[in-house]
Amino acid sequence: MSNTRSPVNMLDEIKLLSYTSLGVVQRMAVSAIEAFNRTFTVDDEMRARFYRERGVEHTKHGRYWQALPLLEQVIRQVPKDQEALFHLGYCYLKTEQTREGILMLEKARELDPASSRVNSILGMAYIQAKEYKKAVEVLQAGLAKTPNNFNMHYRLGLALDHLGEYDGAIEAFQSALAIRPNEMKVYQSIGFVLDQQGKHDEAVVFFKKTSEIKEGIQDG
């Protein structure tokens, strides 16, 4: 047997270089990933802000089911985030989860009792849940701060109507008309209240006005 060593095969040399290069690349990649993670670590505050912004954006575009998990994540991280509470409550209402919506909106109201949007939507939610006295309470509180809010006047009229407080309902509807004089649903609502009071002739006047506005919309 010969003791002469065989020269290193050129192909082996190439493989060695490739293997060595791969090791260098792998070490560089690991180092780069570690540096990236150190630089771009996502903290809870940043994550909550991102989820909140995306959740609110989805809500405003009517993508309520997409908004829900994002906003729920925000509340898990920041339980007293008033913006997220409001939009999460609104999404729950829009996805027919009324009780959950009320709970979120009540928490939002605790953080900002004077918020007109919270009072208005919470009032609407109470009406949906047939909790009319609570609706009247929050809507009146809201109107004390923002007396020119059409939606709150109108919803207050609805709540009072359900409670059988017809004079108060008509007063609230009239206040809504003072803000939007050509709002068809308000004339119709006043007509219904007057009809319930037995004031049929007066009710007809408002029903006619409703028809006129509807025809005007159709003709336009």
C-alpha cells in the first residue's frame, strides 16, 4: 500500500468554501436577527396603539367583525382606554351583541361622563335593550352638555314615547326638528305620538308632512 497522500480534490475545495461561506452567512443572519429584535422590539404600548388605530379604522368603514378582536386586545392590555371602549361597544351593538356593547359603553362613560358620542350611543343601546329610563337619564345628561345634538334629542323622544311620557316625547322631537327641520323620521314619530294620544287630526298633519318630504326625496 502506498503511503503517498492523495492531493485534495478541487471539488472538495469548492465544497469546503461553500460550507464555510454558508456558516458565515448563517452567523451573519443570526446576528442580524438579534440586532433587529433589539432595535424593533414591540412593547405593549406600541402594540395597543397599533391595534387601536386599526380597530377604529375598521369600525369607521363598517368592518365590525374585523375590528372586534383588535379592540378586544387593546382592552385586555389597557382596560381604561376610552377610545377603544367606545368603538368596541359600538362594534358589539352593530354585531347584535347588545349587552356586551352596553357594558363597554358604560365603562367609557365612567371615564368621560360628558362625552356626547358615548351618551348618544349608550342611549340608543339602552333603547334597544328596552331600558328606557336609563336611556332618558344618559340622554338628558348628554344634552345638558351638548344641547344642539340632533341624535340625542331624537333618541330622547323615542325613549319618552316608550315610557308613555308623550308630551315630553313631542317636546324632544320638536327640539330635534329645530336642528333639522326637514328630517322625515321626526315628523313621522310626532305623528305616531299624537295618534297614540287620540289627536288624530293633528297626527294627520305630520303624516302628510312625512309624505311630502318622502316624495321630494324620490323626485330629487
